[in-house]
Amino acid sequence: MVLVDTSAWIFALKKNFLLPLKEKIDFLLRDGLILTFGMIKLELLGGTKSEKEFARLKNRLDALYEIPTDQSLWDEASELAFMLHRKGITVPYTDILIASAALYSKTTLLHADIHFDLIAKHTELKVESFLSLIQKDY
């Protein structure tokens, strides 16, 4: 199973999509291997431009298995934020929460966001990064 971050979805869903990333997500969708998470849904749906686009995307995201947000996940996110802060590493709390969801569910995080590579250097977070393609093509 793979948790796909907003940063990856955006480059796969846009009109001038990044082909390797779109192909990877299409493959994972076909095989039913994509997880979602409340924060990712919030970021994606909050960025839609019309009610029709919102409804269509929400319907598709609701069909995916969602990692539950319970107290242990919040506790893990708080501990991760504290550990990173003590090391002088600044990461947006939204990314800490998403990384914690991947750690909590022991899944790989597919992304195109430098913060997740940074978190992975200091934790057991498994990542599949498309950041180098984004930096090269965009």
C-alpha cells in the first residue's frame, strides 16, 4: 500500500501532467494500492475550482481506503514534531501529520516535496520521491 501525498497528486492530475508520476499513480490505482488521509483530502479538495470538480474528486478520493486519524496518530505526530524541532529542523505541521500517517500505517509515502525526504533522513519513513523529476521538468 502507498500513501500518495498532495504534492504527487497535483503533478499527476494537472493538464500538463508529469508522465512518470501519472503512470505510477495510474498503476497503483488500477491495483487498488493507494491509501488516502484526511489532511491530503483537505489539501486536494480545498484547491478545486468548481463544485463539479470538488464533487468528482471527492467521490474518487472517498473510494480509497483512508488512514484513520485517532489519538495515537496525533501523539506520534507530536513526538515527530518535537524530535525534528530539537534537531533544528523546520517542517510544516501538515507534512509532519502526513508523514506520521505513513509511519503509523507502515506504508510508503509517494511524494514530490522536499520535506518528506528530510523527515525520512531522521526517521524510518519509507518514501518514493519524484522531487528530482519535478525540479528538472518544472
